[in-house]
Amino acid sequence: MTSIPPSASAGGYLVGGVRLPRPFRIRRLGHFGVNVADPEVTRGFYERLMGFRISDKLDLTARFKPEDVPSMGPMVGYFTRHGTDHHSFVFFPRKALSANYKHASEFPEVTTNQITWQVGSLREVVEGLEYFRKLGLRIHRAGRDSPGSNWHTYPFDPDGHVNEVYYGIEQIGWDGLSKPMAMHEFRYTEAPGLPHRSEYAEVVAGHARGVDPNAGWRQVEPLAETYDVGGVLLARPFKVVRVGPVRLFIKDLDRALAFYRDVLGLSVTEEITWNGHRCVFLRANTEHHSLALYPTALRAELGLNPDTTLFSFGMQVADYAQLKGALGFLGEHGVAIRKLPPELFPGIDYSAFACDPDGHLVQLYYAMEQVGWDGRPRPAGLRPVIDNANWPDTVEALPETFIGEPFLGPWN
């Protein structure tokens, strides 16, 4: 990776009439994914227990010679959602993807499928791709996803994690149907010419070709709705209302920081030192952090999975009562729950980690500190003191309680 060109560091790009140091501005962490041993087993955890809804599936069979398919193991992966975005969490078969993509064998500990960052326009994606190329970044691919409809480019970070910079993900409405695959008239494997026709024009063209709008995937709730959750009957005593942050174990923290801060443009909110380990927390918007970087040496000290660079992936529930309800519900279904030193997660008070079938940790929490115009987090001495052995029945409100990116739409 080369240094940032002078035109960029001097603020040489116009983004929507605003002068910025890059030709894009990341607005939020969009979605995330992992590669797993058996997506059907993983599906049982994230769909049945965590409440994510399947929005589409991806069958990799056609990417292999017929004689090679039996040795590849599972071939089908899933796109899932917690809200209206076509997908906020995906899981795909690790062995098949490793055979399909060269980089998977280069970085065997990287089990993250993608870390995705939403920008504001198609132009930001297209000009961002050129920016990455000028910097000499390795690019996994570019073009457009189907299913999902999101325009994207995929640069690698120095540790081999694939990041996606995207615009315009498909939205799923009240009927729960995803866009039929036949609506995707073209497959884009390169950045498009600009300007490109709108999503509306594409859908109109699909109807004109006779595409059945009801042919997409519709999720079926696998559990009975028996829990009173804030006055709504749900199948679980909680609702995931937001995804992130992502926590990664990194070999060279300064190199990774140069990528996420200087190239992607995330802001450093805070750095801490815990047991001699430097840890860095970066944000995309007003949340305290959407990405956290930890040295790989910390992994063994915490007794975490040595086969993945993923420390954890966050899933925020709607309130503290739901957080406690989620831990009880998952524990009753045999899910291992861990509590780790709260000092490692500044900006989050009460949280715990559920272990998925592949040993990935899901951080469950209910609130995150928000950062204002001056870019300063709350001083550490003013944060609540967390005793993981004694969680209270109720908690006092903080200034950022129920503040931040809201969940749109009904919980069910």
C-alpha cells in the first residue's frame, strides 16, 4: 500500500459539493459476514435463536466442476436481516469459498467474509474504486451484488480482511419479500459508467419483461410468538435492532490503523492500554466505535478462539431488560455465554458474548455512547463502573440512553 497522494491529503475531492480528503465518506457500518463449516447449523443459531430473517440464499455449486462438488461439502450460504436492509449478516460455506477464492488460503485465520461500509452515492463507490487503485490497494472485486442490489468495491486491509464500500442496498418492506432474482437483468462485475439508470427504472423494466414481483424469498418464523416484549408478542424475549461493532485481532496495529483511519477515513475515538496491550476504537458516525482493533497477542490471554482473527461481532438489542432476557433465552437453549473485562469495550456498559456453532463470539449489548460535534468521548472516570458478577435488575439512564441510529419499523 502506498502513501496517500497529496491531492487527497490536501482535500482535493468534491463529494456532493463538499470538499473532503477522499472521494467518499463512510456513513455507517452496513453489514457483516462470516465463513462457517456448515451454514445449515449456523442458520439454526442466527435464524432460530437470534431472530435474523433469511432474505435470500447463495448456491455456489455452479462455480465448480460437477466432479469436484461432492468433495466441497456444503454449497449453500445465506443472506439474513434484522431490519429492512436486504442483509445485515451473512454466512457462507468456508470450504467452498476457500476453494473458490485464492485469498482465503492466503489468510487461513480470516473467517470474516466481509466488513461493509455504506457511503452516500454511486459516484462515491466508483470514484472510491479508482482512489483505492491509485493507492495500490489489493481489490477483491467490484460491481454489484445480486441478491442485494448494492453497488460496491472490495478492498483488503493489511491482515487480509475483505472490506466492502457500498451504496444502495435493497430494502425489504411490509410483505417480507426480497427482490426476485429475475429482476437482476444484468450482472455487473465492474464499476458502471456514470450516470447509471435508477433503481426505479430497473424495476419498471423488470415488470415490462414480465417478472413476477412475488417470486422472491419470504421468511417464515420458525418459533411461536409467546413473549411479551414491550407490548408486542415476539418469538424471543428480545429484538436485535442494530449490528456492529466489529472487533478484530490484528498483527500490526499501526498498519491496520493506517488503512482504516487514513484510507477509509474512520475516526479514532479512543485508545486504551489493557494489560500492556494497545487497543484502538474507531467510529464511522456518532457511535463511540463501529470497529475495534486489538493485538493478536491478546487473543490467547483472553482464551478466545485461536482459529479466527474475529474477536466478536456486535448485535444491539432494544433495551437493558431485553439484554438480560436474551442471555437467559440463549442460555436455556444451550448457548455458551461469556463475560469479558468491560475495560476492553469503552463506550458500552453492560454486555456479554454468545458463542455461535463455529466459535465466533456475538457481543450482545443495549446501548452505546454517542460522540458529538467536538469528537470527544466521555472521560473514562465518568463512565459507569461495571461489575460483571453482579448485574443490577435495572440501570440508571445516561445522556445517550436510547440515542443513536434508531430502528425503523415494527420489531416483528
